[in-house]
Amino acid sequence: MSTTPPNPLPLDLETPTHRRVPTVFPFSSLGLHVETAFVEAAYELESKFTLVSAKRFLAKHLPAAPLMPVVNYAEFKVVAMKGAEVEIYEPLIHALNPFLKDGWSLVNTSNSADPSSACFLNHAIKPDITVYSKKSPTNSNLCRSRDMETFIELKIDSTLDAFTADIDDLENTTGEGRDSRGQIITYFNAMQAAQFRTHGFGVLILGKKCRLLRHTHSGIEVTTPFCYTETSHLADFFWRLSHASPAARGIDETFELATDVPSDVRTLLEAGNSEVRKVRVQSREFYVTEPFTRSHHYPVGRGTRCLVAVDCQTREKCVLKDTWRVHGYHPEGEVYEKLHAVNTRNIPNILAAGDVVNLDDNVGQHTCGFYPEGWHVPKDSTIRQHVHYRIVLDVVGEPITSFKSTHEFTRCILNALEAHCDAVTKASVTHRDVSAGNILIVRKRDGSSFGCLIDWELAKYGDDKDARAYEKIGTHQFIAARLCRDIPVARTNGDELESFMLVMLWVIAGYARNGLSATDRWDYLLQFDAPGRIPKENLTNHSQDLQLSSPHLENMLDILMGGWKWRYTKLSHKISEKDWQDAVDRLESHAWMMNTLQEAVKSADWEASLDSAVNQEVKSRMPARRKKRKSQFSEYDMSNKMRKRFRWSGLKKVHQVGNEEDGEESDDDDDDDDNVDDDGGGGASKMKEPLVNVVAKQC
């Protein structure tokens, strides 16, 4: 069996922050000349590019091909002499056609957006030229991200290059350069979101120069520019790609399209006439359909896909999690084994787990971020190494936001706390990503339910001796205020428990029956997304009236808030130093919070109440923003450092070591649905899950 290749880079145990769409913050167009999706996509991959020569690139990634036809450079010179982009498409297609395998095609899609590709900020892609293999099209669109093998993006002017000649400052920071880079990223993102892929290729043409690109969950490899009118690299790329195996082209063949699917399997999967695939995890095989999570709709990070699965042998329904785990962290299956060894309550059982090995022996194990000699990694790079990993769990749960009563909600939070308590006290394991997306409601056949704490892939053992103690990791909305300071501090158990408190407040405000107006609810939820520690401190430090309909829920919340306020309240004359210290210390232990919930759920009256979750309305107080041209957009040409200060840092998930998605690295990763149907700033919408960690669907 293949093993993880040696890493030529020092292991980076600091998780970079990734930008993720927040809970309620609205996006609006900045005008015809600034595409918001390009700006955001460029920020997503900041400092995640490597540079390599085209010769090394082709030799490494597409090494084998039959003898190529002779290149007619005169045809490529005709392309390079054109004065407008629209004049280039057909001549370029004509020049490249001889270098495609029979059945492959290049299609002008410059004016044909793919409506099904709008997974990133609702942006539908339309590459200048899209390349297809001979397989049957999945729909009638001219541009089909679900089928595309690669793309060509054309820029008539080399000043629009997304990259520079400086190997340690590779990203072009002009507005035009940033947008070119973001545009390319949206193409790659649409490909990997619509397909089961390990990587993808792309081409950027700049006048008579060209760059080849390769995208993975770690970032993008970029070649140095070459002149396609004088060298054969461009023609060679298409010749090799079209003759390469599916695995070498980036197709994940371990998701095998199933034929003759048994009818009982289709019924269990509720698949109807949809495609069903067969997936192997170690020695077991499972049927799956489409993922029910969206963490893989981001260009880098863990790219977690969770899929309802059926065991091919037992016909039992389960959940398969397909992810790109961060190299250097404990595999999630190992963490579960450690937890089960001490009888941790309220966690799933493992049916199968392990790293993914390609069916093509020439490709081997699925990894990314490991670069051989000759690849230059910029000195400020935040690239992370990932290993493709799958785990199958026996629990098929529902989001914590789908509670049938606030009593059930509270009991499920208590169950998740019990799991966390067992992990910390019995196994010395810290979860580090407590979020609304990682607490599920599991319903039994007898009608009862319990809460389940999942997604342990960012967990840390008590005897781990490395920089991870100071990582700012987790899902931004639910990270403890103390950890949101600029200066890193070591995470404590109190920080984990504060995340549980923040989850409760977030769910209660957004889904419990309450008297808040849509705009007041907006204001309240905005505090979860805001940067820095102050807004989070205000959430637990001040008793903000949520006007709850349930007196039982309100009484319990009053008790919890009365305790949590002391964590960020300075000592005053109103309380003795000892009493203040005792109040702070008890927030570091599970006992007080668990006891409070245990006493609350004893109420028979509350248990009998039927106050199910409501998808609450939120409405921004912000007026619709006036569209701006580039010349009016003060951020457009700012330096990287100034832009980071200018942007609202609330637009990020701090882990996908998915959201990692590092959270991802705020992956995640992991990493972890549109949050608002934005109408320009003043409209109303229903409360939805934070994209950074799709609520309760992250498995």
C-alpha cells in the first residue's frame, strides 16, 4: 500500500485563517467592473501558490503520451497577433484541435455561463474556452462544470497576469491581477464542487505568453510564463492531458458509477433516478448518492463531503465522510478509537476508516501539498499538506436546528456536553471545533432521540507537544472570545465550554420561538460574525433579552448567563475576590454547566411542550449599497497588508485546518447553504446555517 510521501517542507502546525461566508453579513455587487466572487476567491487562496517550470510541470503530472504531431507555430502566431479577445477564440481552437485525442473538443463558452455552477457567492462561471472529453454530456448547457476536463482563460494584455515574476511575491496585487486570479479560482472551484476530483488543470493565456495551472485542496501550482508561439508546451499539455488516464487528469475513480443498483438501495438512499456510486473504504463497499453538505464548495481546505450511504453487504444506512485531512493531525478514525476505548458517551461508532488509495497504481495515494525538488514555495506560503481520507459512521443524524421542542434541544446539547466531558476527563482529548454543525440530533426507531458530538478531526491529545496549543482553530461564530484576541493564547477547557454556550445562543436566537423583530435578530446574530473579542464577550457578558416564548428555556438561559457573565467581568467591589475567582473557575469545568442543564430537563411540563424549531426571519438594517466603479473602490489597488486591515475579518472561518472548512483550516475544514438571500441590503430572509460549517450536516 502506498504511504504518504516525504514532506520537503517543515511541518506547519499553525492553522492559517480562511475567509468564509458569515451568518448574516450581506454581499452586494460592487458594480459592473468589480466581481465580488473574484475578490473573495482571490482572498481564499492568498499565499497558496507555488511556481514551477512548464517542463517540470508536464514531466511530473502528465508524463506519458504517444508521439505528438508536429506543431505548426504559424497558426499560434496568428492567435498571438489578434487585437481583441473575441478574435482569438476560434483561431486558438483551430490551432489546438490537432493536439486533442479523438472525441475531445474545445468549445467557445465565453458567452455561455453554466447556471449550475453558482456554488461560490452565486457566481456562474463562463470560461473563454471549455474542454471536454468524449463522455456523454450530463446536460444541454454549452458550459458544463460537471463535465469539463480543463479550461482556457484569455487575456489580451500581459499586464492582466494574475501572477508576477517575483517568486517570493508571486501574486499580482493590482486590482486587475487579483481579479484575474480570482476568476481562475472560480473555474477550478466549480469543477471540483461539481465533480469527484482529486485535482484539476487550467490554462491562462496572456497575449503570446501562457501559464499552465494545477489546482488541489492545498492550492495552485503555476508555471513560469512561456511563449506558445515558440515552444511546444501548450500543445504538449493538451496532447498529454487528452491521452492521460482519468486518475492522472484528476478524476477520482474511487467514486465508481454503479450499474444495476438494487431497488432497496435506491429506496434507502431516496435516490429515485439519480446517479448512485459505489465507494470502497478499506475492505468494505458502500452505495452513495450526492453529498448533503456544501463544505466542498470552497477551493482549498479539507473539502469535506458527507454522503448518506448504504452498506453493500448489510444494507444498513450510515454516513460516509469524504475529506482531505490535514497531514500532521490525528486521523479522525484514530480519535474515535481512542474515545471508544474509554466508553465515551454520545459519539458515533466507526464502520470503516482509512486513507484513500487510487485505483490507478501509477498515481498511488491521494495527497496534495507535497512538492518535489524544483517547485518553489514562496517564503510566506500558508500551504498545508492534505491526505485524502474517508470514514464511515453508523449515525445518520439531523441538524441541531431541527429540534421538535426546546426541551429536546437542551437535552441534545447536554448529551454533546457529556461526550465532550468524557473525552476530556477519560481520554484527555480536546475537540477544538464545537459548533452548531457538529452537534446532531439522532432519532431512534422507538421515537426517542439523543444528541451526538461529531467531527473530531481537529482534536488534540493532552500529550501532544507542539504549536497546536496556540492555534486559533474552530468555526468563527463559536470560537471563545478569549481566543479572538490578536495575541494567541493557549486553549483551555473553559474556551471549549464557551463554544457550547455560543452554540446555544446562536440556535436559540435563530430557531427558538421568540419575540425579536427581524432586524433585532439580525443585530444579535451579527455579533457572532464580528471580528475581535468584544462582540463575543458581549454575548456571554450581558443578558440580552431574546423575548423567548418558552418560560422553561428562558429560566434555564438566565441561570447560564448569570454564570457565564463572570468570565469577562472584572473584579469589582460588588463581589469578593474569592467569590469572583470561584465563579470564574467553575466555568473551566463541565460540572456546573452540565448540572444546570440536567436540572432544567427534569421538568415534565417542559418535556410535554411542543415548541419545535422555527426558521426565523432576519432583516438587515443596512440600506442597499450604491454600486461602485473600480475608480471609486478604495480597496481596489491596496497592498496585501492594507487590504487585510481594510476588510472586515468577520468574513472568515478560523480553522479548516473545512471550514481549514483549515478551518480548513478554518478549512473546514473544516471545515465545515447561503446564509441570507441578499436583496441588496434591506431585504428580509430566513435564518440559515453558516456556510463555514454547514449546520449539523457536517459529519
